[in-house]
Amino acid sequence: MLFEAMTALAAASGSAVVQAAGTDAWNGFRKRVAALFGRGDAQREAAELERLDHTAQVLTAGGDETAAQRARQEGAWQARFETLLEGLGETEREEVAAELRSLLESVAKATGDSVSGTGKATAREGGTAVSGIKRTGGAPGGPAQASRTGDAEATGAGSSAVSGIVHDS
């Protein structure tokens, strides 16, 4: 596996931990992640479950530092996934990578899209702008959640701007 592909997979996996925390997908997700890290060792698996539960607790506590906590947890889990992948032989790394891709797909289906703390969206001269999530006909299903989206402003004929979630067909 190329270094860049491994890093990208680890980054996506770290994001998935943060995205799945506190959702209906969490219980099954955390068990699969713990099994990957445990590699058949029940004690290691239990320790990973504790780490994952701590992550979920931190992320679902809310408060003013939510965005910063999300970023910290995402980075921490990315590093853990990178370390896991780097420590495996090529065959085992490919097997774990396949399992991670499967996990990412299941999280995407279960949690959908999520965005928080976006900036201002401005559309001019017939343009469109979205401060949040824009789904088109080919976008994956699942729920969409937008919180604390920025202001949206449209000026000029045919312009549109939305703060929140847009579904285009």
C-alpha cells in the first residue's frame, strides 16, 4: 500500500470515529474498530473499547470547545490508525485496509453528512452558495446534519444562497 493511500485511509478513519460517535452506528462501529486494534487480544480490545467510549463521551458532552475537541479526537485517531497500519506486514495491512474501507462505507450510510461551524456563503450575479451541505441526485443517502452554519446572502437576479441543507435533484 502506498504511503499516501495509507495516510488518507487513516485520516478518513479518524474522521469516521468522530462522525460515528453518538449516533446509532456507534455501537457496532466501536466494536469493529476495537477488534481491529485488538488483533485477537481480548485485553487490548477492551482497552480500545474504553478509548473509543472516552472519545464518544468527550464529543457528545457539547460545550464551547466542541469543534476543537472534534479536531483533537480526529487527529488522535488518525495517528492511531496510521500506527496500526504501519506496524503490519503487507498482507495483513491490506486486510485491515479492506476492513477500514468497509467501516467507512457503513458509517457513511448510517450517519450521512455532517457539518458544523461553517462560514458565510455569498452568491452574486446568478450564482449559488451554500453554507452547510449541498446534496445532489448522486449523493449518498443517510441523514444530514448541519449546525451553527454561517449566514447566507444572495444578490442579483437568479442568485441563491442557503444556510443549512440543500437537496438538488
